[in-house]
Amino acid sequence: MGEEQGKGGGSGGGLRRGIVTLVIILVILWTTLYFALGTKGGHDFVQAQLSKRLGTEVTLERARLGLPAALQLTGVQSADYTAGELGFRVEDVRLAVGVHPWFRVKLVRPELNIVYDGSTWYPTNFAGLGELPERDLGALSDLCAPWRERVAVALEDGLLTWHRDAGAASAMARGVDFQIEPVSLPGHDGVYFHRLRAASVQELDGRQTDNVELEWLVAGSTRYIEMTRGATLPPAQAGFWGVGDDTANGY
């Protein structure tokens, strides 16, 4: 029995040593990345990856690691960015590893100018948003469908401007807060919570709505449950503030 206890103790000790070793390795890797991002080579690598993933040349002021494991980017903008006219800029980006979903992204004070040149919306990687002012909240949920299972997104104090013709903006949303992430409901899979708030929204017909507040759930691609509708919004119906013909009253 003494021999068996010795073996058990040895096994437990080996497991503890393995865990300690893994932690030490992770700390070393994190420390290496922390200092690498402070170098020009590390900065240029992150900037090149952003340009590749976003499909356009991007500049970056600073990249660093935060705690817990999160990549923080400051001053991300497209090379063609012109305030209120062209391109995009985000003051701060935070990318963190999660569990459900695997990644979490927070964008602080993003600005996106979506411009139509007669045939295509630019920046092309955001072209899906081009027709959004002519659609509805259901379309907004559908645009998130390809990535919402893997990524939870939070937008804070955003500015979105649509330019269909040369000159003044055709639609605009200021002070936008947007959040989407999965929620757990017993007996229901693939349910996502959405929150949309905005200081003001100017629609294509010139109408302006202030103090926008909406919260809703989506299950699959066609079931929408409204949770909160601010007093400044019209009743859910056709138009942007509705969800088309797919509204469901409950699960």
C-alpha cells in the first residue's frame, strides 16, 4: 500500500509540475509578444496583417498586449481616411480571447464612411452595409450571421455615414452603441442578443430620430423577439425600425 501511495503521490506531483511548466511557458510567450509589439518589426507585422484581413491599406499608431490576454490597437485607419468623407478610423480596438464565443472585439469611437461610386460601395469590405438604410433591423441581424457564432462584438460611440451621391451624406448615425453576443436559453440553440443605441439617426428621407434604444433576440435567421423599444421610435412595422415579415411573438 505504501508503494501505491508513493506512485499516486508521484503522479499528482507530476501533474502539478506539468501545470506549473505550462503556466511558465505561457508567461514567457506573453512577455515575448509584449515586448515584440513595442518594436518596429512587431508594429509593422500587425499593421500588415490588418491591411491583409481588411483588404485595404491600413495604418496603425500603436499595438500592445493587455491583461488578460488581449490585443489592444490604437489609431487604426484606412490610408484613404478623410473625416466625414472617406474610409474608416477606430480610436481603440480590443481583441480578447473568450469561451463562448471564442473571440470578443470592442471598437471604441469607430468612424465609417460608406461611399457609392455608381456601381459599388466603398470600402468594399463593408459593402454589405451600403443598402442597410433602405432595409430593416432584420437585415442588420442577417449581416452579423456569418461571424456571430465565433465573435462577440461591441461598438461604442460610433459614427456611420452613407454617401450615395457627391456632396452631403444621404444617411447618418451618430453616437452608435451596438452589441451582439450569444445567450443561453433552455431548449433553444443559436439565440443571439442585440442592443442598438444611438444619439441620433438621420434616415434617407431626411427624418431624424434621437435617443434610439432597441434590444432584441434572434433565433436562426427568421425569428425575432423585441425586448426593448425606446419611446422615440415608431411601432415595429415596415421600414428600418421594423423586422420585415419574419416577426415572431415568442418561442
